[in-house]
Amino acid sequence: MTAATASATAGRPTPQSRRRPMWIVTDSITLAWRNMLAVVRNPQLLVVDTITPIMFVLLFAFVFGGAIKTPGIDYVTFLMPGIFVQTVVFGGTGTAIGLAEDLQKGIIDRFRSLPMAPSGVLIGRTFADLLRNAYTVAVMTVVGFLIGFRFTGSVAEFALALVLVTLFGYSISWLSANIGLRAKSAQAAQGAIFIPVFPLTFASSAFVPVATMPDWLRPIAEANPVTVVVNAARGLILGTPDAGTVLLALGWIAGIVAVFAPLAIWTYRRRG
């Protein structure tokens, strides 16, 4: 090897060095920035991220609010934790669509040809979707306050509820990533991810009390992770937090990430 060649390759990361923590962090930040720039430079995406949560809040509050009875609590206050969770879950599905689009366009193949940590591609994508979900939750919070939503717990409890909700959306992004990496197209990914998401979201305590559901559905709804997270967030918002429910919600979040993040990274490498 000549001195010139050695000099040119001295600073280039090897496949082994790409797996070091610092390379993973820097590559993840770079990819997250790339994905966020795609949103900023596409006004249509930004409008969708803003208008969609407003529509959900207004439609559920004013269309269903008069028909659904929630004894002891205003329906808007009952609704908002459920809307928060529903919206971040739907937001997490964007990971599948985005990855499927990148695969279809050959962008992922380009990433594989670069000296990048394989896990950085997925971490960057899911982290960008986490930031989008955080923005969406902020928009919904403002709209909720405008139509009468109020939290009765402390500011710290309310903040913890929003963090819990946003982290749950992040865990769904990893589930979504596995579907996106296996889908043949963005349209297929979108259809596939909504198959598990719709039952999880609507067979829960997000919009109605579980006690009003049929006897056969009630145990399923109570065990649903969406119900657990909604109940944990609702308790924090109302100032009546249940430590066991909050810990169980955190356990679900950690468990989903622990299972689906390594599986997504393994799938990504296997497709290379």
C-alpha cells in the first residue's frame, strides 16, 4: 500500500468501527437531521402534521362529545389523553411508510454503500418521527386548551404524561420500522401497519370507558398497551396518578423497543 493510499484511508471508518457507539450516534443524528429537513422543505408535510391533530381533537370533542357519557369528568378532559395516544400511534406508522419509500427509491441502497452505521439509519428515522410526534402533541395541547381542556394535576405530572405519550409513539415507530423494511412499496406498508394499529387504538380506553364495552371485549381492552398508556397519562393529567399503571406503561414502552428495535436492525442488515 502506498503512502498516499494509506493517508486517504486513515480517516475512513472501517465496517467494524462503524458499529462503535460514537459512529452510531453521529450517523443517527445526521440521518435524523436529513429526515427533519425533508419535512421542513416540504410544506405539505408540515401542514398535514399541523392540521391532522386539530381535526382529530375537534371532531371527537364536538361530534362524539355529546353522545359519550363519562361520569365525573368532562368528556374533553377524558378525551385528550386518548387523542394524544391515538395521534402518536398513527404518527409512528409514518416510519414504515418512510422506510418503504426510501427502499423503493434506492436511497437505502445508497446508505448501505456509504461508511455509515447500519443501525444509524433506523435510529435516525425513528428519532425524527419522535420529534414530529412531539410537535403534534404540542399542537393538540394548544387546541385542547382552546376548547376547554384543563389538567388538574401538577405541571410536572402533566409534563410526564406528555413525555410518556411521546415515548409510546417512539416505541410504535420501531414496530412500524419492521413492517416498512418488509413491505414491497409505501402503499403496502401503509396498509399493513394499519392492520394492527386500528384494533389497538379503538379497542382501548382512548375514547370510551372500558366498562361500557361488551363482556368478551373488556379483558382484551384492559390488557391492551394503548389502554395502559392512556390510563397512565389520564391519571397524571387528572392529578390521580397510579404508580403501578405508570410503571406498567413504561414497561410496555421498553418492551416494545427491546423486541422490535433489534429485530428491525437485523432485518435491515439481512436485506443488504
